[in-house]
Amino acid sequence: MRREFPTHPIWTDPVFRRDDYQAFTRDVEELEEVQIRKTLPAIAERLSVLHQSLARNVNEWGAQTKERLDNIETRLGDLFESRVSMTLNASHRVAAPGGATPASTTTATAFHSIPTSPRDGGPLSPSVSWRPRPPSYMLSRTISTVPQLWREWTVGLGNGLSVQGLEDLYGHRWRPAHSEKVMYSRRKVIIGEIRRRQAEGINTGAAVEEVELMRQRSRLSLHQLHQVLNRQKRSAQQ
């Protein structure tokens, strides 16, 4: 109160000039300083946690946006570089009144995909199908942690496409080799565990960290981790 109202008449009272009151004042000030020193680290720690959580969410949003843009860029590149074939499917003749010679002809242009046929003299419906050639990609054999696997799956390693992006664009065609099919199936089990935890309301970063902690505690490789998760899944189903 004395700091807030230093000129108030009450402070002229002799009691506030006593030695024991001055000692009391010093004790209170030291106590306040100690409390501040104890509180500041807790506040700093809380702010650090909030900052890390915000940074993680921003990074995930950026990664998802980049993946979508990469997919769009790939499709446009396939079109402009003629990796997607274009053909003239059919002509639509417009009959003139009285059965005379057709008055006009319009041609439907479509991406070549599923053959179509006219019905009752009607036009052929244009059909669109993206069939770009899948790129050559081999799942990394050098990664050893769950965060690395999650990054390869959702964002991509280096400048490469993500595994999820390859699946979305090309389906199973990007992994024709038997070894890649096996590796993909094994790693998908780990990804499935992360997504199961996400479905339970756990944020992505925490879900990845939990599965990684499970691997670290048992000192498992990614291959061994997928085996453990498979056994747990079979036990739960029984």
C-alpha cells in the first residue's frame, strides 16, 4: 500500500519508523523476490511448451499444404509434358430439321481412359482419367525411428515425394517390386498405430512420440516394432 499511496498521511505515524517495522519491511521484500524467482521459471517453461505445440501444429499444416501443392504441380506437369495422352473420342452430329444433312458437327475432346459409346444417336460423354507414369521410388532402408518414418510417409525425405502422396497419385503402381510391397505393408502397420491414436483424440506430434517411446523402451528396430504391433492387434481381435 505504501508503494501505491506514498503520500498518504497514515505513513507519518511513528509506528512505521520503528526498527522492528523496518526489519519486517525488508523480510517482506525478500519474500516477494523469492516468490518471483520461483514463479518465473514455471512461466517460462509453460511458454516454451506452448511455443513448441504451436510450432508443431504450424509445421504439420505447412507440410500438408506443401504435399497438396506438390500433387497439383505433378498433375499439371504430367499434362503439360504429355505424360497423359489426349485423344479425340467421337463426334456429335446435330441433325437439321426434316432429316436433311447434319447442320453442324462438334468434336468432344477427352483424356483417353474408359471407352464410351453413343446411345440412341446421342453424343459420347467425355471421360477423364489421370494415368501418369509412377516415378521410381524405393522406401528408405536407413531410417530407424518412428518420427523419421512418419516424415517419409507424410512429407517426404529430402526433395522426394511422400509415401502417402505416391499412394494418392498412383495407387499400388509405384511399388511393383515384391520387396517394396512387403516393406510398405510392414511400415503401414506402424503408421496405422499412429493414426489409431490420432482417432482417439491425441494430437499428431504426441501420437508419433508415444509410438517412438514404445520402440525405445523395448529397444526395437522398426521391423521388430511392426511385429509387436501385429501381435497386439491379433490379441485384441481374439
